[in-house]
Amino acid sequence: MEDMEAVILAARKAVEPVAVDAGRHLIYAPISNGGEGQLVSLEKYHAHPCRSRGSVDVFDVASFNIVVADNAGAATSIYLDRNVQAPAIVGILNGGGKDGPGWADHRVNLVFRETPQWQKWKAIDGKMMPQANLAEFIEDNLADIVDPPGASMVEIATYLQVTRAVDFKSALRLSSGEVQFQNSTSDDTKVSAGAIKVPETFKIGLPLFQGGRGYVVTARFRYRLVEGKLTLGIKLQRVEDIVVDIFNDLVAQIERGTNISVIEGMAPKALTAI
């Protein structure tokens, strides 16, 4: 540090620009009118940057591992933030090590992007709606439902569509856990009195995040029967537990693919020169 200060002081007294680092990436350029000079970086004139820096975003663990492997060294560290609302996995490729601290400004971020199908299910989570709307949603997203079988869900959706303008007599919870809906006769719509059993819960199977594997999520049917009118909804169950499983799977894949132990915590900020 003292040597660098001596070079800068000598440079200030010079008429010609003087390099102040060994790689000639930085010079002290005097001003011709006699004013105070300034330090000027020559990096932009080189064919390559002086060092690697910057941040890259990737969308699956395989890509994350590739970037880390291509740039890994003694200064590489990986951090996991398990915040369900804003999860983050950050690889710092120049964080520092036994040779001293690093700038921590060369990074790779595993970005969590929800799949379009998961966004659809989240959008109706906990919302009550007319029976016809839920029936249409079930029909449009039948491929996501893994239990009960598709034929059973089609039967439920069809029943809800047919009886959308009919009053309901009752909604009874059976000992099996199912709910039995009993509809009235309607001469206007030519619908006869009848009933259908709806399971208390059903299961969907799909990836929650792009680039990830599929997970099974349990959804619970919810209903309200007011003055013969039926409204329905679903409530996704224990999603936070599934997110924990996703984090654990990712950590295992990263540690196996990079041979670097993942640190639980917030990644440090990049350093800046004083």
C-alpha cells in the first residue's frame, strides 16, 4: 500500500502519464493546464477484462453447476436463503479464501421461476367461486390431477356444470370424508333430483419451479351452501413442506455436482474499493 502511494505521488509530479500498477491497467494522467490529474483505467482498451466479475442468472440446477464448475476455485462459496417468499441460491466465485478477502462481485444466481401450471393452481388457492367456474377449471387442468383418477374428476366437473343453475337441498359430510351434494329438480333446466359424492381432498402432480422435478400437492375441496346456491373452492395443503423438500433436493444436487458444501444464509454483498 505504501509502495502504491509512493508511485501515485511520483506520478503526480510527472509530465507524461505514469502506470501505477504492475499490469499497466491504471495510469495517473496529469492535466496539461497544470491542474490536479486523475487516475484513468485502461481496461476498456484491452482485449479481455482484467478479471472476471459480473452476475449471471440461470434457471435450473444443472446450469448452476456448470457455471460453478467452469469458474470454481478456492474462493468459491454457495449460499442458500430458504425464504419461501423470495428463495435464493447464490454462488460467489471470488469470495475470498486463505489468500485473503475477495471482491465477491463474480456471481451465479439460481433464479426460482414458477411454472405456468403451478401459477394457475396458486391463483385459485383459497378462493370461493361459482360451481361452474370450478368445474371449468378442473376440466382445463385435468392432466395435473393424479388422484382420484381422471374419470372421477370428469364426472364431478360434468355434474357441477349440469347443475349450475339448480338449487341444492343439502351438502352432507359422510363418514368416509367425502361430501355428498344433493340437488333439487328443475323443470326449467330439465335437471332431475340427484346427488354426487365429492372427495374431501385430491392430489395434483407438477413441477413448482421451472427446471425442477414434479411434486405431489394435496388440495382440499371447500364449499358453501347458502339458500340453495353452491360455491366451491380449493385450498392447497402444506405447500411450505414441499418447498422445504425442493430446497433439500437442490442442495443435494448442488453439493453432489460441485463438491462444495452449501452455506445456509444470506450471500454477502459485493465489496467496493474505497
